[in-house]
Amino acid sequence: MRAPTTPTALLGALLWACSAPPSEPCACANGHGVTLCEGEECTGCQCLDFAPPTEDPVPAATRYVDADATEGDGSEAAPWAAPDWEALDGDVATGDVLVVFDAGDTWPEFLAIGRTDTGPNRIVLDGHRSVRRAGGWVEVSGARAVVPGIRTGFENVVRSRITVRGFDVTGSDDKGIYWRSGDDILIEDNLVHANLGTPSISLDYTSRSGHRSTSFVVRNNHVWDQAGECIYIGGAEGEDLDAHEVVIVENNLVHDCSVPLSPQSDGINIKDRIGAVTIAHNVVFATNWGIELASPGTVSGNLVFGTRANGIHVVDEWGLGSSGLRLEDNVILDSDEAGLYMNASNHAWSNVTISRLTVISSREAAIEAGGEGGIEGTMDDVVLTNASVGLDAWSPMRFQLGKCTAHGNDLAGDREFAALAEGCVDVDPEFGDLGTPAGPDGRFFTADDPWVSTVGGARPTRD
């Protein structure tokens, strides 16, 4: 649920979408990259290194797909033009299956996911392993099969134990990668961009599909230049039922998610009643909210910058509140509203942990909290700088404050957090050049990142 959009907010959304600095993908040796430009000044390539790839099972069968093929049987010599899901159901009933797509081809139609087998074996769809040449299939590096969308369809069929890896998903007239429901799903190392529908990568609501998906993992992807939400995990939609279990969104480069005249353009959006949520090591920028949460979980090691609204936005209009929420080692730069925003409007939240947080240059508060339910928790090792207010709460909260640095803010604390902010010290954190967020080495989450402070706060989570 969202607050009504005012004419002023609509105008702001349009101006933001039209004036946001351009960002372009660039090549990284072992990851996804982007350059950032302001006027004629551009950074070098800023790289998010891959997390170690997921190990695939040894396939009992390998099938091949070539966009130029005709009447094949899926063999290496006679590939399919599109996957034959009836044949694949037969294959996967007896063992794991690898499906190799020609990484030199572009498909005119979206890739339909049609598995109906419900057994324990896995199908791996691989779009960047090999290309088909006159002499056979040759392993390559850097090429990807191009498809205008990957979709399961909207019927309530559970399609489970599938890996989607190595595709360039672009040119869809609808969503990028859409999953109605399924267990043990892995979306890994894909490029998803310039699709007309929203969201870009999504798992539908349990309330719509009737299935509580278990283990949905989105990792090592680059998602950008998208209309609307970039990564979206639907929940219970306010209904009294538990939604998905075990959702992991990690190590994705997510940016430029925008729709003129709409605030529904977040980087990572996790809806209500979802269990065991992990949001880790993502780089998110040029979105409305960077990371939006309506379920508790662990949010760690993320870099969020240049958002039109709140950097990290946690609410409970739907769901059961965010008791047990853990926010650790996150960095938020240049948010147009609050850095971290928490609104317990319907439920009391307890055991909320905020640790090793750095918030720089929020137009409103670095941390803003409130709500009739109230929030109880701890803050420790937080660095809050150059914001309108360091700590701000519009209703009583129960936080224990440990180490806190508040520097360069108009106010260290305000309203119900004014007394809490008296425990902060004013010390210059001595940041580096924040215009190059990956630092001189061009790699995110390493020791030279400019937001690494001399006084504490978030630390690099990978080196």
C-alpha cells in the first residue's frame, strides 16, 4: 500500500526521471559494471564483483537450443529452436538436465518456462556457455543469448527447481523475468534491461498464485534502464496468510528504475509475510526507494545512493510488522528524503538491530522513525552526516544507543529522538571522493571505498 500521490510528487517524479544523470553498463573482468556521468564528467567503470557462482549438479542429460534451428530433437547436432518442455519433463524425471542456448543468437519471442514435473531434479537453463558454429558447439566468454523476456505464464502451475543463468533479457513488451510460483528457483548472472513492463525480475504474490514458494534466489544480476520496479517479491497482499519462505537477493547491480509520474519504481521491493529474507551486498541507485521492506529479515552490506525518496524504507501497512529486523553494514548516500525510514504504523516491532550504518547527505533525516506501534531495538556504530537531522522520530521509540557519530547535520536529533542523539559525538569521518562510490580501484566493497570512515560505521563486506 502506498500513500496517495500528490501533484507535486508527480511533477517531482517526472523531473527526476528526465534529469537523472546517465549511467551506462561497462565491462568488468569478473562482475557487472557501470559508469556514472554528471555533465561531461564520467567516472571510470565501477565494478561489482561476482559472488562465487552457484555450483550446478552434474547433468544426466544435456539439451541444446538454437534460434535458427528447425525441427530438431534437442541434441547437439539437431537443437531445438525453443525448449520442448514435454521432452524436458521426461528428461528431468530421471536426472538433472542442462539446457544450453546458443549465446550468439537473439530470439524473437520470450522464453516460456513450461516445466510441470514435480520431482527433485533440477533443470539449468544456460545462456552464456556456448555458441553454435559450423563445426559444432564452442565454449565462449562474454556472449549471451538474447531473449525478450522469460516467463512462467500466469496460470497457477508451480514450476520448481530451475536455474536461469547467463541471458540478456531485453526488448520485452512486458516484464523481464517473471515467476508465478515455484520452489528452489535460482536467477543468476543475467542482464535485465530496457523491458517495457514492470517489475523487471519478480516472484508473484502468494495471495494470487495460491503457493508459498520456498527458496527464491536472485543473485549476481545487472538490472537497469527499467520501467517501474526492478526486483520485486510479492507477499500476502495484506491477507492473513504466510507468503514465501527463504528469499535471497544478493550481489545485484540495480539502477535507473523509473516511471515518470509514478513513485512505483523501487530498486528492491520485498512485500509482506515473507520468511527468512536476506538482502545482501547489492548496489542500488537512481530509484525511488532503494530497498523497500514489508517483512523482517537481514539487510546487510548494501550500498544505496542517489534515490528520489528514502534509501531504505521499512513499513507495515501490510503484514505483521518487522520484529527481528537486522540492518548491518549498510551505506546510504544522497537520498532525497530520509536515509533509513521505519514506520511501525500497525504493529509493535521489537528486537530491531541497526549496526554499522553510514548515512551521508540525506535531504531529510539520516534515520527517521515513528508509528503508533512503536519500535524497540538497538543502534550501534552509526555514522550520520550532512543531513537535515541525524536522528528524528515523530512518536516515542525505545532504542538503546551505542556508538554514534553525528557530524555536519543541521540538527543532531529532533523530536522524540532529540534526547537519544545527545549520546552521539561530533567527529569528522574524513570520507573520500564520494563522486566515485567504488573508490580509486573501481571495485565496490573494498577497503578504498570513499564512504569507509575513520570513526566507524559500515565496513567493506568483501575484499
